[in-house]
Amino acid sequence: MSLLARPMRAAVCTVLVLSGCVTAGPALADESSCAHGRTLRYVVTFDRGTDETAARSEISGACGATTVYYPQIAVAVATSGDPGFGSRIGLDRTFSAQGERLAAQHATDPVKPQPARAALPATDPAAVPAADLTDRQWDMQAINAGWAHKVSEGSRDVVVGVLDSGIDPAHPDLTAALDRDDSAGCLTGAPDQDLGAWAPTTSVHGTHVAGIIAAADDGHGVTGVAPGVRVASVKVIDDRGYADPEAAVCGLMWAASRHMQLTNSSFFVNPWSLSCIRGDDRGVVHEVLARAVEYSTAAGTLNVAAATNEAVDLTPSARSGTPGAGTGCEALPAGLRDVVAVSAVGADRVKAGYSSYGLGVIDVTAPGGETGQCVLSTVPGGYAPLCGTSMAAPHVAGVLALLASSHPGAGPRQLRRILDEQATPMPCPADYDLTGDGTQDAYCAGYEGFNGFYGHGMVDAMAAVAPRSGRPDPAR
């Protein structure tokens, strides 16, 4: 999931639908020399400071069309039906997630593409169960959210961008919190504010995440960590569950342009099924996301991201020295320096078996649940339990939203520092044998105040709104 852009890897041999590895500079092409095949979407990097006219000219000269150019980070999103587009631009500067998936499908023929999911039925607000479900929210108890609400539920001035699959605009627990004016769809790489572009179509995921952050405290259904703040739907996950780099870049840039204080990214960037394979292919993807996060942080937006559910050690190779460390895995965007990376714990406050981890990567932990005791939140049409680091991250985004409400004017780095200082330290478990077979299922490096499983510890909503000495008495 470092923000300072690292040097581009030269001659990245991502095949896509191309063949060979091209290291020469781009060659200009006229329309008659352009091939016309399946149109694919690409992210393209330029030298910082490149103006839009020059960027568009190079893309068109390589048989492509520019969808959008972000001059602040010198990254473009382009489309092309010519298989030679990447070669002309330079394979160390351009990448197509769509092309990567096509190449993988061709290599494993006759594997079929993942089908789109079934469309979600429209939510009838009157049919959403009205029962109070807060007594089933063990996760909110774990982070002292209920006690926090006695002091503050957050400010309407704080907006959290939910970079996800869309937020249901008709759910009664979310209608008051939903910021429609700041919502946009980013699946093409360019923001689209039309309702159809940012509303959920096949996935309940984004609605569930939004509820953890800001579901209304109204005596019905569930209550979020910060029910007084607003959430914006920024759709970056498509109907097949993919979060492509161009969509993630668009989401981050959109949130920054709308001056959102926070974003939540409960995803890792595709097309790879695992975040730790094809390490050399990640050069362009890492670069475009690093530039977007670096820019958004400088613009005042703090980004929170899930560590992923792959149960892999994300410890950077330079920090290796413990068993399993230095695997070369990088979860994007969680692995980027200025992103708050979140691991997940179950109700027993032990790292969930699925949660990825890593010393120097994980910042804090939060409830994500385990099978049999997941996190209950909003979904289109009602409520449902889901487990994952996807659920842990919005708990952290919610606590940060309370912090931003309590500290108006605080910037990303200040909010992050306070979050870390207020987290409840959690030591590495003495035994992490989840299966009982006598073998450790993962290795926790570090000490109680900062380690690879829990970072600085469990986030605390109460600490975000009141000093520890001034908390309400839990006995009352």
C-alpha cells in the first residue's frame, strides 16, 4: 500500500499484449501507422514539470488518446488500441492493468475472465430493519467508540473519502452522512460526479466500509466510529472487484482536489492476485501511486489503507533479519510511507490469521474480525457482518476523523503523530500457533510499543476526543 518517488526501473519487461522488451525512446507515429485492436487503458509517467500539451502530444504520437492528465504529479491516463503503444512510450513509463490481465488469461488458456457480479437491488429505506444493533458491535467496544460519542461524534466539517466500490445513497444509516457533492466515480481514471458513476452496482463493500466510519447514531441499526462526520463515495473498485492503478490515482487526486481531510483505501491495487509477485512489474504502479500519495499528503489529505488479507510479511527487505521477513512483498497503497497501514485483530485482540503484517509497515491495528465473529455494518438493503483488514482500516479512518474534528487545522503528519501516540500498545504474542500444529503461523518482530503485528497498537476513539484524565467513568 516510500512516498518519495523512487527511481524508475529501466527496461521493465511487462509483456501485456506485446512481445519483447523495448528500451528505446518513444517513436512518433502517424494515424496510418497505428494498429487498431482491443482498446486498453494505461497509466503513463512523465518527467515532473511536463506540461499537458507536451504530454498529450507524446501520447497521440504513440497511437494513444489522453483521458486525463494530472500535471501536479506528471501522470496521465491514456487509451490505445495499438499493441505497440507501450513500446513507443517506453515500458518503464507505462502500464496497463487490463493488458496484464489479458496476458495472464492468454497464458493460462482456457481460463475465462472473471465474470461481473450480479447487480445489487435498489435499497428501499422503509424495508431496512430498524432494530438497534449496537449491542452486536463488539468492534466499537474494542476501540471505546461508545464512550467517545458521549464527548463528541465528530464534525460535519470533516469529510472522509471512501475509495471503494461505492456507497449506497439510499441507506437510512448513511443518507445524512453522505457528501454527494464530493462524490465521484474514478473507474476510467478521470473523476465523474454523475450518481451512476459513484453509486455501488455489484458490491456491498464500500457501503459496509462507510458504515463503520459514519453510520448514524440514531437508535436504529449500527453506529459508526464518527457518526457526526461526512463520507464521500469515491468509486475505484469495478464490477469485477478490480482496483486498477489509474482508478486509485484518480481517487487520491480527487480527494486532494476536494480538500478532504482523510481517505480510506480498503483494497490493494490489482491486477496481481498477490501483492508480492512480479516485483519488477510494479515499478510504474509504485511510481504513480507514490506520486499521488505524496501530492495528496502535501495538499492536506491523510490516507489510510488496509494491509491486505494475504497473511504475508510486508517487512521491507532492508529490515529483514526475522524469519519470513524480506519477502519483497509490497501492498499498494498501504506500503507507501505517508499512508497509515492497518492490520486486523479479532475479538480476542490477536492478529487475525488472514491479516498481512510487517515491521516498519504496519502503523496501527483495529478490529477486522475472524470467522464466526466478523464486523457488523451497513450494506445495501440492511446490515451484514464482514471480516478483513478492509473492516479494520475504516475504524482507523473513523478515529482519525474524530481527531480531525477535535484538532481543526491539524495537518496529515500531526494527525498521524497523535494517532500513534494515543494507540494502546500491544506486545507480540508469546505464541502464534493458530492451527495448533506446533508451528508458528507468523513471526512478530519488534517490541510492545511498536511491532510488525500491531504497529503502535490498537486505536482508541475515546483518546481522540478527550484526554485520558478526563474520560467518563465507564461504571456510570
